[in-house]
Amino acid sequence: MSIKVGIPRALLYYYYHPQWVTFFRRLGVETVVSRETTRGLLDKGLKSTVDEACLPVKLAVGHVLDLRDRVDYIFLPRIVSTARKEYICPKFLGFPDMVRHTINNLPPIIDCNFNLYHKGSSPADFYFQVGKFFTRNPAKIIMAYNASKAALEKHNLDMQSECLPVRQEHAADGVGNCNGINIAVIGHPYVIYDNYISMNMVKRLRDSGARVLTADHLPESVVREEAFRLPKKMFWTINQRMVGAAYHYFGREDVHGLIHVASFGCGTDSFTGELIERCARCGSHKPMLSLTVDEHTGEAGMVTRLEAFMDMVRWRRNLADAAATL
């Protein structure tokens, strides 16, 4: 019977799941991903987390609880930095300890450090630490790591061709006639790609006739170059990506509106949102909608605001078309 490793469907799972799953499978380890988010799963996380935690962290705890009795290990990497001289949210760093001290009867946690902050650091170091939990054969770990790198590279290319994580739905699937309306949705991947806490925002926009674009549809070089417009380098990797993508989409004529999705209680989101709103006010005439989600956000209010936003985008586009014919 093979060893089972549980992977919570939360946080940076939406970036790295192809690499993680491939790595474990090449080591002969079975992976079990937590179920998709539901109200019940979120409620479990809320009951086991301090009130000060942000919604994504509360949700991640719920996903850990979903795995607790079904696996031999739970994979909770201690993610410090994913790029040189940059950091990820400090809650990611402390998340394994938060889980360990708030949830009882957990299986062993794999919480090896992933830290690329310093020059010469490599992801391979992290995967060697993880691989040693299951094999003493370094050659087997190297082969598994190389295969996982290839899986991640393919995933990134798929994303740039406008796929979405996990289900790999293409941006054009199910849209029909999008009428040439392109909407950029900017937010943390674990917010906008989770169908429950985003209340199916991407699908709703598609159903209303929009082609949806996200930061993950852009090459890394593009978002970093756009982020250099800031007077000082932003050292939060994901938020730098969000700001760079917003600047890029504000400057594109084929993008007709932008939605920024923030998580209540997230300090970096409040900072990033202000930068994006300033760009919208001073350097762009595109409609922008700012949405903040938490565990109390109602679906009816979200739907109403999205519908009003799409009406505004269509109205502005019709005005522009009429002006062009004069």
C-alpha cells in the first residue's frame, strides 16, 4: 500500500500543484488533494483559526482539516521566498506552525523551507529535503525533481495561453460570442481561482460575454518590467506581480475594464489596491471595480456589482465606438 501525502487546495497550490504532484508521483508516493471549497469546509477553518487571520489562511486551515484523517503526511512547505531578494507573505512562513499548534491529531507535517532569497539558493535544495522523507536514493530524487520542473514549465506555458489552474479551462471555453470585451481580473490566485470564495467570478464574467485575463496569463518578464515603474521595488513577489499586471492591462487598448479582488484582513492587498487605484485615476480611463471578499461576503451583492460593472464597460465601449464614427 503506497504512502499518501495530502496537499491542501489552498495558498500557492494554484501556482505549484503540477510540480508538487509530479514530484511525489515520481517518488512512488500517492497524492491526495483536499476537496473543493464548500461552506462546511470554510466553517471548519474559521473555528480552528484566530480571528485576525485573513480569509485565505482560514480557508487553508479548513483544507488541512479535510485531509487530516485521509493521509499519512500533510505537505505544508514553509515558503519564505520564491525569488531573490523578495518575500512571500509572512503568514505563509508561519502557516505550518499555526496548523501544528491549533489542530489536534494531525499526521506528520512536511514543512521544509523553500527560500530563494539569497544568491546561489536553488529550488533543488527544497526538493531534496522533501525527497528524503521517502527515499535515500539521491538519483531518484534528482529524476523526480527534473520531471517536476518540466511539469511546472508546461503549466506556466499553459497559463500564458490563457488557461486557468487546476481544471485548465481555456479562456474561450463556454463563452460563445464575447463581443470583443476583455476584462482583467487582478488578485491573489488562491482567491480568484477558488470558485467558492470568489463566488464563481470568472465564470460569471464569461457568461456575461467577457474574455477574462489574469496576471498569470502574462510572462514573468512583462509583469516585472511593468512593476519597475514603481519608484521603489516591491519586495512582495505576488503583489509585485499583481501591480505589474494591472499596469500592463491599463495600458492595453484591447482591455476594456479591470477588477481588483482583495481579501479582507490582508495588509499587502490594501497596499496593492491603493497603488492600482491610483494608476486607474491618474493614468487610465478604463472602468475599474474594487471588490473585497471575506467569510461574510454575500453572493447577491457580488452579482449585482459585477452586472453593474459590465453594464458600465459596455456603455463606455459604445460611446467610444460612436465617437470613432464621427
